[in-house]
Amino acid sequence: MPVVAHGAYLINPASPDPHLWARSLLALREEYGRCLALGIDWLVIHPGSHRNTSTKDGIRRAGEMLGTLLEEEAEGVELLLENTAGSGSSLGSTFGQLAAIREAVGLSYRVRLCLDTAHAFAAGYDLRDPERVKASMQRIDGEAGLENIGCIHLNDSMKELGSRVDRHERIGKGTIGKRGFSAILSQETFSGIPGILETQPEPDSAGRYLSQVRLLKKLAGKTP
């Protein structure tokens, strides 16, 4: 079974503050080292915030941090850059920005992407039905290459399309809905890619995520 770790949220690869940037690199080194020690193959990280400087400069700083890390650390852990909802000065609201960070790293073969469905929807990628999912997948493919997605965070969204607000909802109870997840899960390119729930568990004692997992399997056309 695949094991995917998630880096600390306080790590900010795009920070313009040299002290915060250095501390973020130190924290990222520790996360990477733990993954190596535990035999974990994937580490998801957020691209960070440029803090109202510029997207271009934020991308450059993020690429520099990841490149520095990967040049000094042994291979064995793949970094997965996660897309974001795009609030404030956060990077990663488009997959084009994530692709630019990969390119800036230099060792791009050690960096891929994590698709968060709620974040993508909040950033303007429509995922509500098969036609819109197809269009959004074509957009992502053109911006960054669907083959570079190594993990999916399967989250419905409390907020509307393009809201730029990151609020996760249980599967089928948000604005993406069951029809959208059925279309997402039918994408051939995602076959075999690990999917992770980041939603609220159901308030029962008999398997708090079981009903959501069963629903996802049903929507994917698999026996629960």
C-alpha cells in the first residue's frame, strides 16, 4: 500500500523573508530525512506564499529551495507539489505555477504534483460533471502534464467555483458533488494513483471514514 506523508504547513518555500526561508528549508530537510528513514516514497508540500512580492519571485525562491534540498539529499523520496485554492498571495492556484516551480528546481524528475480536488475547484477548475471535468483535465494537462500527478486529495468543497476559499466537505455533500467525483474517478490517467481523504469523518463509531470510502468506490464503479 502506498504511503504518502504531508509536510508541515508552516514551511514556506516562496517566502521573501531570508530568515523564514532558511527555517523553512531546515524544516523541509527534517521532513525529507524522516521520509527516507521510514521508507516513505512521497512527501506532499505546499508551494507557499510570496507575501505580496510577486508570483515570479515566489516561484524562483520555491524552486531554489527545492533544488537546494534535492541536490544535498539522497534520492528515494519524491516531492509532490500540491495545488492551492489561491487565497491571498499563495502560489499554486494554477498548475502552470506548479510546473514553473518544477522547472526552476532543475531536478524536476524528483518533483511531481498532488491534485487536491477542493483546492482546484476553489481556484476555478470546474469539476461538477463529465464535460467540465474533461475540460479541466485538458487544462491541467496543457499547463503541467497529467502524467506528473502522483497523488490525489479527494475532497468535496463547501465553497463555490472560483471562490478561492479552502473549505473541505465530505464526498457528495459539497459543491463538486457525486456526479463530479464519478467523472474524476473515471479518468484513466489516475488509475493506480493513491487517493487520500482530507474531509471531516462521519460522527459514528463504526468506521468514521468507511461510508465515504464506500461511496468513492461506488462512484468509481468498484464493489464497496
